Amino acid sequence: MRSTGRTTVPPQATPPPLAAGPSGQVGALPTDLVVLIVAVAAGVVAQGGYYRPGRLLLTALVCAAPIVALARAALGRAGHAPGPARTGSYGVVAPPSADRRWPTPVRLLAPACAALAGWALTRAAVTGEYPVALGYLATLGTVAVAVPLVVRAGPAARERLAEALIAIGAGVAVTSWVGVAWRLPRFAVPVEHRLWRGGSTLTYPNAAAALLAMLALLGLALLVGRPRSVPLGAAGYLMVVGVGAALSRAGLLALLAGYLVLVLAAGVRRTLARTSPALLGAAVAVAALAPSFPVGWPPRPTLAVAGLLAGAAVALGVPRLPARIRPAALAGSLSLVAAAVVGRLGSGPVAAVLASRGTAASSGRSGAAGAALDLVARYPLAGTGPGLARFFWHSPDGRGAVALYAHDEYLQLLVDLGAIGAALLLVLIATIWSTARRAPAGRHRPLWAGAVAALVALAVHSGFDFLWHIAVLPLVGGLLVGIAGPARNGPSGRRRTGAARSGGVLGRTIRSRSGEGVQMNMSRSRLVALAAVAAGVATAAVAVPAGAAVSLQSESPPAATLNLGGKARLDANGAVVFTSVSLTCPRRAEGYLRVRVTQAVGNAIASGESDTVTVRCTGSEQRFSLSVSPTQRPFRKGVAFGRAVADVCPGPCETTVDEHNIQIVTK
């Protein structure tokens, strides 16, 4: 060892398995990452952050994360003695001149996001559609804030972050499955009056499938590294079941594409051996759920529960069998599943599912894509401008159809921002790829492989659905980029000092008087810059109207939310009751709302239906008081049955129903 004053640099330092967290404990999760986890959870609960309240909540939490990091850094600096000696994450003492710059790809990510958002704002200055352009800024800004906060964390903190995301995904999967098995409108949606599809609290099945596919790949990747972990095995199994419950063809395709990347990146034999039980068990559970999908058939919750338990036995039991009999157990389980599926192919429920989801045809998607290409031909360079495109085509039955957005995010951006916008998007994608492409060695490689596989799944699914305006999905994508990104001051950096070369320093710490370190991965100036970006993003989010908060939307937003009040006010001696109804539907859509009330009056029935009210949707909750007059007997105080129905258009209209007992009162 050589000594130079107060700084000591060992010639060869061997890092321990895990880096020290900000609190000095191995595996600790920084507070700013906890805030980002809360933002993801809040977005999931608030319909993906599609509507204004959820969007504002998610954006505010993301913007609070760098402020929390800045405050933590200031408190750490105030509580520890200054000095030139700094201890790295692996216990290596770094010299005062140690490089604290970000790896080059991370430093280029924010300018790439700013360039795309700036072009959207430039087009808005010409067209006057500022709200949609501010949506670009808000979405890209949350990504630009989230990525460096994750990159500054060590491998242990990134793994804890991944585990938290997987726990959220497991919750989404369970609620999607429950929604289909018990036909719960809060967690499942009867799409086109044909199939019940799981949407969880996102209320849009394709968005739920996209989220679950990403997090399932992340969970399966961790399972490769920890094959006997019961929580990881259960979570990975449940999330694949959730993808099946959503019945999203694009979601399944994205999951398969991501899984192929995972197999190649984490090792073919090891990945297949350690993840096959979870995948096979999920096939068992989804097959048992199949009779509950068709709208015209009664749900089979008992069969669904039995299938879920049988699938869990395969997913969690097979990995604990002796190695010599695992292949036989997997082969036997696969044979039983195949026999059961083949035997039920001709049954009514399975035939109904295959008739709807067993084909690649989609007249709505192909019609919107054709109309979008026509607009690209007319406005090739600069596009139509954000939020101005309308897609018209004729459906197979000869009727005209119109959509506000395309089902292909890349094509939608080309329509909105033209070839210039597409080129800027390619730059951003290249920057993301450059950030995530370097694989770490050792035990953290499966985590990197899972994050990259999840990003591939998001990229594939974005070509088939409107995912980028469901605010929680770009945020999760940004977290995945950070998880897969290079270690700060690690091999990706241009300059590597002796401490970085010898110990792979992930960050610097200031040594306290007691000798304990507090991780300080980010300088004060950089934290201030991130906080400034966060403030700008928050301002943009406040200015964005609901439904326009994200750049790329389509004609199929999350399901409308309809709530019939629990009380109705009696008036005119029973000749009328006034019912309270609230409706939340996508901005620029149109809704048609009506209410029917039925009450037993002695041996007769009093019933009536309100006039249909036309609603111009704003994206926020709208409240109405609808009058219902009976056609036979007058209403009276007491219990009645109410049924509210809302048809929300354009495109194929979606019907939402809320029905339950109500109390008719006089005041």
C-alpha cells in the first residue's frame, strides 16, 4: 500500500457481493427510489395515470424524488465532517480528484428527451395545440428525472427496486384474475360485449398486459439467479397468469419477444430450466380461467381457483423436486395441460375465446393505420402537429369510422411530428440502447437481462397499442433503463481513477467522524439541476388537460368510470325521483347517459327511465342529476333498484353499467 497524506489507495481492492446503501447498510433502498416506487403504485391505482387527478399525483411524486435526494444530500453533508478523503461503495477510499461525472449515455439522455419535447412545443407554437405538446414534455420529463436517480444507486438498491416493482405487478395480476373469475367491473372489462378481460385498476386490459409483461420478465430474471425463492417464483407465476387474464394478443407477443431476449442474455439452459415451471403453471391457471371469459357464459370461479392452485403447485413444487425427476415432472404436466386443452377446443367458452382472440385480424387497427399512412403522405416532414390528426376509414360492414389516435405509437408520432420527430425519437431510442447495452458480470447479470428483456417487450407492444400516454408505463420504462444502466464511475465512464479501476466505485461517500460512510452518489449541482427539471415537469403536468397528458393516444382509452349514487330524492308526491350519477370518460369522447329505477310498491311495480343525456367528456369526473318518472305507480320512500348505463364513443362505443340498490328519500 502507498500513502499520500490522508488519502490511501490500495493497489487491488476486491468488492464485496453487495454495495453499501445510503444508510451504510448493505441492500438499503434510497429514499428517492422509495418515492419513485410510490409513484408507480399511485399510477397503477389511478387508472395508469391516464386521467388528470392520477396524472398529477404521479407526476408530483416523480418530481419530489430528486428534491428528496437533494435534501438527503444536504442533511448528510451537514451531519458529517468535511474532508478530502471519500470512501467508495465497496469501501475503497477515493482521492479528491475522483471522477464524479455520469456515464456518457446517461448524460445524453436528458438532451435527447428535451430535443423531442422541444420539437413538439415548436409544432405547437404553429398549430396552437399547446396542451398535447406539454404532454410530451411531462412524459419525457418524468423519464429524464427517473433514469439518473436509479443509475446513481448501487446494484443492491437496484435489486430492491426491482423487487418492489415485482410486488406491485403481482398485485395487478391478482386483481386482473379476480376481476375475470368473479366478473368484477372494477377489475375486468367486458370488451365489445364478447369477452371479460382483466384490466385491474388500470381498467384497460392492453395496458395491464403491457405492465405485467414487463414486470413478469423482471421477476423471471431474478428467479434465474434465485431459483428456490418462493416469493419470486410465486410473483413470476402470478404475473404471467395476469398477462393471460388480460387476453391481449400484443401483450402475449411482447412477453414472448422479451422472454427470447431473456433466454439469450441470461443463458439458454439455465433460464429455460429455472423459469419453465412458472410458465407451465401459468398455462394451467389460464386454461382453467377460460370458461369465465365469454360474456354469454356464466363465470366459473371454483374452477378458476382450482386451476390457480394447481398451477401454483407446478410453479412452486417442480423446482423443489430432485433434479433427476424434474424433466419428467415437467413433461408430464405439459402432457396433461395439452390433453386438457385439446379436449376442450370444441367447447362453447373456449370456442368463443378463440373466435375473438385466436386471429391476428383487427379492422379497427388496420383502418386507423391506413388512415395514418395517408396523413403521413400529406404531411411527411413536420407532421400534422400534436393533437390535430383524425383518422377516418370504412369498417368491413360499410359504415364510416373515426378515431382520434392510432394503435401504433411509432406511427402516431410520425403523424404528429413528421420525419423530424421520428428522427429525434430514433436518437432517444439509440441513447436508451447505449445506456442499457453493457451487461455487468457476476450475480447481477440476470437483473440486467430482465430489465433489457422488459424494455424489448415495451418496445414491441408499443407498435400495437397506445401505451405511452398511460403515464405509469413510460415511468416504469424509465426505471428499467436505470436498472439496466451502467454503474456510475464504473466501466462505462470515460475517466477512471485508481479507485474506480480497482474497486468499481459506484459512488462517493463522505466519511463521518465515527468512520461510517453515508453514500453521496450525486453532487449538489446535479441534484439541483434534476430538481429544476422536476419543477418544470410538474408545471407542464398541471397545464395538461386530462387525456392529453401523454403524447401518443388512441381511440381506446381506459374504460369509463360510472358511479350511481346510493340515494335518490323523491319529489312531486312520487311522480319523480332525482338520481345522482358521476361519469369519468376520456377527453374529447362523447358519452350517452341514462338511469332506470325500479321499485316494488305493494303488489305492483313502479319503474321509469330517464331521458338520455349527452355528455361531452372532459377527462375529469362530471356529476349529473337525472330525473326519473314512473310509468305505472308513483315512487315512494324506501329501497329501490337503480341501473345507470353510459355508452362512451367515438370508435366502437363501450358500455359501462353500475347497478345496485338505492334508497329513495324525501330530502
